[in-house]
Amino acid sequence: MPQGLTDVLEEWKCLEGEYEQLQETHRLYIQKLDEISNLQTKCTSSISRQRKRLKEVSQLVKNTGPSEEDAKTLDEVKEKIKARPNAFFEMEAFLPKKNGLYLSLVLGNVNVTLLSKQSKFAYKDEYEKFKLYLTVLLLLFSFICYFFVSYRFLDAIFNFLLVWYYCTLTIRESILITNGSRIKGWWVFHHYVSAFLSGVMLTWPDGNLYKSFRNQFLAYSLYQSFVQCLQCYYQSGCLYRLRALGERHNMDLTVEGFQSWMWKGLTFLLPFLFFGHFWQLFNSLSLFRMAQLPDCKEWQVMMCGLSFLILFMGNFFTTVAVVRQKLKTRKQKSKTL
Ligand code: COA
């Protein structure tokens, strides 16, 4: 046999061997996928069954009038019943579920559940990075528009970028929520309102009124981007530290270091956040005053004023509630130590 053919046959035999191995591995992979899919269905139906029965048991507990000795046992049961929904929530973060209305409308019925902790962290990390890059871009854009160029069409591009950014955030955050993130509903709603506000700003025709509000709006956008950079730094710091701890939701002794870092970060951030909130209130009052002017014909003035007012109220009250809740859990933790 010529030398060339021997080489080819040898190579081919080797390749065939590897291919058979690959086929076997792939068969195993498909089998495991089937097993996983069966387990997912089993867990999902078991959780909904448990939920239903938990409701019945809670009702039963409510209707029971125990003797003094039994009261302690009943209290223990009550505590356990209270903790169960959280456990179900954590389990469900690793199970495929039907998309909510918004995701179904935007993405269709594609499964967006990430099945491992690493991929969840990686997705959140990428979300924080995306926010940071876009925020830096918006910061530069608003800086250029504020200090150097004053063209309506550049303002329009800036506002369009804002609309796109906020719409993208709403999609990413819905995916994060499906994957077990505890982002409060308000922050997602905040991005819808902000997208609406930027859309209205985009359609505001050039004129004296637009010009008189333009600089105030750009200065506010500049400041907001700056605060968002700080916020991104704080939130990705939280994420990295939690990942390093290998912990997420349940805080225990090992998380003490994380807690003190979080408090330092939060107390540094809060004055900037509250200043931003009052700037939103100031914007809304300026626009309401502008809407009273006899030559104000544009509907955009009132709409932007209302949007800023809604943003101020939602941001301010939610931030206060978040800080109060964090203070409360900190006090409870120090009591139990
Ligand atoms: N946007 C998006 N996600 C947010 C968020 C926000 N503004 N605030 C909190 N989250 C997320 C967190 O990343 C966390 O997600 P995870 O469960 O996936 O880990 C979850 O919501 C719960 O966070 P929580 O513990 O309640 O708050 P925090 O410590 O991460 O952040 C604040 C607290 C006050 C710093 C934050 O809520 C914030 O920055 N709020 C102000 C925003 C604002 O007012 N912007 C306008 C500035 S002018």
C-alpha cells in the first residue's frame, strides 16, 4: 500500500474512534437532559401542591384554639409555615417558568431561567457592566451637549439613546427577576417612566420653552449619570462580595464583613441619591410653572413635569423604605448576636 494511503487510513481510524466516543457522550447528554426535564416538571408540580396544602394548613392553624402546652408547638409550626414561601421562591429560581406578560410580548415564550448560580451571577455582572458602560457614554454625551454643542438633532440622539437604554433595562431586569433577583417593582417601573419621559423629551419641538429647560435637563442628566456610576460601583461591589462569600440571600455571621462594607457604601451614596431626588422635584416644579405661562402650548411640558414628579415620589419613598428595612434587619441581627 502506498505510504500516503496508510497515513490517511490511520488518521481516519483515529477520527472514527473519537467520533464514536463523542456519539456516546452526546447520547448521555441527551439522556441527562431528559432526566433534568422530568425532575423540573416533578419539582414544579410538587411546589404548587405544597403551596396549596400550606394554605390549607395555615387556615387550620388559625382555627385551632390550643391549650397552653400545645401553644408552643403550634408557634413552631407557624414559624416554619412563614419561612416556606421563601424556600419555594429560592427553589423556583432554578426551575423553568412561564414568562410574564412583558417578557412574553417582547421575547415570546422562550425559557430565560439560568440553571446554575454561576450563570446567574455572570448575567447580573454583565447587566451591571452594561449599565456602567452606557452610563459613561450618556455622561459624555450630556457633557458635550451641555458645554460644547447646542443642536436640537444632537439632543434628539441623546434622548433616543436614553429611550433605548431604559427599554433594554426593563427587559434585562425582567429576566433577572425570573432568575430570582429581588429588585423591587418600583425600580423596574422607574425605567418605564424614564423611557416615557425621554420619549416625550424627544418629541418636544425646538422653541423658547425648550431652550429654557434644555440646560437644566442636561445638567440633571449629567448629575444622574454621575450618581449612577457611583451606584453601579456600589452594586457590583455588593455582588462581588456576596459571590466571594458564596452566599446570597441568607445573612449569617460570615456576612458581617459584607454588611459593614455595604453600610459604608450606602451611607456614602445616600446624600448623592437624595440630592438627585430633590433635583427631580425641582425639575417637575419648574415645568409646572412653565405650563402656567400664557405662551406655553406644548403638551410635553405638563407630561414631563408629571413624569418627574412620579420619579421623585417613587425614588424618594422607595429609597427611604429600603434604608429603613436594612436598618431594621441590622438591628435584629445585632440583637441575635
Ligand atoms: N436599579 C436596579 N436594581 C436595583 C436597584 C436599582 N435602582 N436598587 C436595588 N436593585 C437590586 C439589587 O441589585 C438587588 O438585586 P439582587 O437581588 O439580584 O442581588 C435587589 O435589587 C435588592 O437590593 P436591595 O438590597 O434592596 O438594595 P441595594 O443595597 O442593592 O441598593 C440602593 C440600595 C438604595 C443603593 C438602591 O436601591 C438605589 O440606588 N436606589 C436609588 C436609585 C435612584 O434613586 N436613582 C436616581 C438617582 S438621581
